[in-house]
Amino acid sequence: MTAGRARLRRGEQRLSLGGAREPITVAVRPDWRTSATAVGSIVSVLLVAAGLFYTNDANRKQQQVAIQGQVAERFSTGIDQLGQEGNNKLSIRLGGIYALERLMRDSSADEPTVIEVLCAFVRTHAAPWPVEGRPERVASSTPDVLAAIVVLARRPSPKAEGNRRLDLSGTLLGLDNAHLVDADLSGAVLTGASLSRANLTGADLSDTSLSTADLSYALLDHADLVDANLNYSDLSGAQLNGATMGGATMGGADLTAAQLDGADLREADLGGADLREADLSDADLRDTHLGNAHFNGADLGDADLSGAKLLGADLRDADLRGAYLRDADLRDADLRGVNLSDVFGLTTEQLIDANLDAKTRLPSGVARPTSVRTR
């Protein structure tokens, strides 16, 4: 570098241009005005973004408050409609019931409260359970009570915590011909209810109290009746095809002419039940308690009765063709009756692994197995 060449100052750059003998020094100094403008622009953008964020957050909170206010208003309106008494206010009460159902679907957080309200409505508007016994005839429940039951039975989240139990205790419900397909009434107290000819196909009635209830000719195909209390209930003519009834108690129940084709009654208790003329073909009756039950003329063709407790059961004229009787307790059971091979075919081979005793009465033409096991 020559002595006369100026020293580079801060901000200056030395550039070489094509054809030039010496590098040309160009002073490039930062412009503080430009820098300040750029910084100001960035800060402005950040402030705008922050403002938008807080504005949107405030809007969201306002929307939530508005929605909560709407929910509270809808709930209050529904309650007010439910409280309108008198026959001339029936349509208003119905409107309140269905408005609360819509609220359950729109606001899951309010579902438990709506369930409690509707259960309370049923308890205060349905016929009360009589002080003594059960009346011979249960009057039909009013349309608003029926509507509340239907809405409760189809609540959106029946298995969620707080939504499971329906407190209908102390009521005597008349629900004949009710449409309750796939209803969830599990755990409900429906003691003495009249559900004659009701459509309960696929319904969840597990752990439900239905003792002394009238379920005659009801449709219960593929219903869940696990652990249900059906003691002394009337199931005559009912269709229970494919129903699951494990652990159900049906002591003294009337299942005359009922259809239980393919039903699962494992470990159910039907001690003393009336199953005359019932269709139990293909039914799963393993380990079922059937002591002293009446099976006169019942169809037990191909039913699985292995391990069933049939002590003292009346099986006269029952169709036992192909029935599986391994380990079935047939002590003191009455198996007498017509035994034509093409009608009521019971064979000695079917009884080889069953538990018989000297009191077991066999149909004519069937020899007592020589290797029979007795208890």
C-alpha cells in the first residue's frame, strides 16, 4: 500500500473494479435513520401480533361466557317448562323434556345434571309404588313421564361417570308398548313396572331390578340382562332370542311360551321358574340354576345344559333332542313323557355323563345308564 493511500475508516470497504489498476475505496457508512425505521417496523409488527393475540384470547373468553350464558338460559327455560302443571300444559312439558335432551347432547358437562332433573321429574309425576303389594293392573304412565323415560334411556353417554345410575325408585311405571330399542336402563329400579309388548331389542338391562315386572310378549332379543333381578316377573310369550342373562335371578318367573333361542343363561338362577312351553332351543344353560323349574312341553333341542342344576325339575314332555347333559344334576328330576325319536328324542347316551339318582324318573324306552354317576 502506498504512503499516500488513505487508511480505511470504519464502515468503508475496498472494492476492485475490473480494469482499474488500484482498488477503489468506497465509504459505506450505516444510516441510523434506516436502521431506526427497520427496528420500528419490527416492533410495530410485534405489537400488532401481540394485540391480535390478546384480542383473539379476549374474544374466545367472551364467546365462552356467551355460550355458558346460552346454556344456562336453555337449562333455565327447560326447567321452567317442566314445572308447568296441568293437562293443558302437556305440550309445554314435552317441549322442556326434549329441550333438555338437546342440551345433554350439546353440553356433555351438563349431562349428569339433566339426568338428575329428569329422574326427579319421573319420581314426582309417575304413579307412586303402593303401600301394600302391587296392583293387579298398572295404569299407563302419562305421555310426559314416558317421554322422560325414553330420553333418559337414550342419554348420550350412559357409561360415563355420573351418568350411569337412573334413580327411578318408588315409582310404578306403565310402559306397555314403549319403543325402547337399544335403551340403556342398566341399574335402574323398575320393580313392578308394566312393559308388556314393549320393544327392548338390544337394550342394556344389566343389574336392573325388574322383579314382579310385566314383560309379557316383550321383545328382548339380544338384550343384556346380566345380573338382572327378574324374580316373579311375567316373561310369558317374551322373545329373548340371543339375550345374555348370566347371573340373572328369575325365581318364580313365568316364561311360559317364551323364546330363548340362542340365549346365554350361564350361571343364571331360574329356581322354581315357570318355563312351560318355552322355546329354549340352542340356549346356553351351562351351570344355570334350574332347580324345581317347570319345563313341561318346553323345547330344549340342542340346548347346552352341561353342569345345569336341574334338581327336582319337571321336564315332562320336554323336547330334549340333542341336548347336552354332561354333569347336569338331574336328581329327582321328572323326565317322563312321550319319547318318540322324531319328537322328543332323549337317549341313554345323553344321560351317561349326567348326575342321576334313584328318584330320577326317565321316559319309557330310555334305559338308566349302567355307568351313571350319582352324588
